[in-house]
Amino acid sequence: MIYRNYAEQARTWPQTGRHILAQFDDDSIYVYQAYRPAIADYAIAHQQFGGEFSFSRMSWIKPNFLWMMYRSGWATKEGQERVLAIRLRRSFFEELLGAAVPSSFAPGRFARREDWAHAVAKSEVRLQWDPDHDPAGTPLPRRALQLGLRGEMLRRYATTEVLAIVDVTAFVEAQRPAARGVAVQLMTPEEHVYRPTAVAAGEAVGLAPSA
């Protein structure tokens, strides 16, 4: 992974609106999850999920590193002591975006609440736009994306679509003290605005596709 000074990066990021901030290249994109040690150890050893990982419940992934830090308390919350960076095929991530259905009713996408409820019930990918957070956990005007996976999409995410699983817990622990205050020394993964390349993916999550 590539890391850069947080303050330098933050000056280049949009301050408001919905944006996918992520580290990605032409073929792949990183997303984050935090787990208890048993699940993380299995994932690192086998480079896919299994063991105590649950395939029967929805699992949420976050492309934005600081959203994961807020959710896990910088790897201090029980059951979230180990932070994993999962490198996915970018084509699969676009597929996830295209299949995503919002967790709450979106009038711009669904004419009737009943249509939305039916789509949510059968979808294997759930979409949420939540407030992004600064390193100290303060909510920001900018919105960050997270995706909930279940069923076949979750199985593929956990096994066949994984390119690499990296344990970044040591990095998180090392940076945790620098996250307080103005965070001038804080390093975070290098992230840029990710724009879906597929029209269907952009429309599904409410973003314009890249040219």
C-alpha cells in the first residue's frame, strides 16, 4: 500500500457531497474491514475469508480508510481489534456498485416505496452514504460510501475476487496517537476520488461515471 501525509491529502479532497475516497489502480481497489483476531488470522494465512467468518450475515466493506478508523475506534473496539485492507478486482467492485440498493428509500431511483422495498429484499448489495469523519472522529459534511454484502456476492468477495489481504493493524496502532488534535504528522493510505467507469454502477450509487 501507499501512504501519504493526511493533512496534505485532505487539502485536495472534496469538502462536501457524496464521494468514494479510495486507494486504487487500473485493476484493483482497496476496501477495509475490522475483525477479531481469529477471523483476521485465518484471512491473512489463507488470503481469503473462512473459519469463523460468517457467510450467513451481511458484511460491510468501506473503501475509505478514515471511515473504518471511526467505526473501529482506530482498532480499539471489541471485535474490531484487527484492521484488514482487502485488495479487490476493480471489475468486481464496479459490479457491486451496479447491484447496490440504498438502505433507505430513494425517491429519485424508485417511483414507489413498495418498489424500493422489493429491491432491498432481493438485493445482495446494500448501499449507505454516511457522514465521513476526520481522524479524531468528528463528522464531516462530506459523505462516505459503505456497502453491505450477502449471499453469492459475499461469497465471491470473501474468496474468488480477493487479490490480497493485508493486515494493517500495526500501521493503525502506530498512527493512532497522531490522529488526535490537528494530526499534522498523521499518515494515511493515499486516497483519491473514485468515479465508477460503468454507467450502471454510477447510476446505482448516485454518482456520475468517469469519462
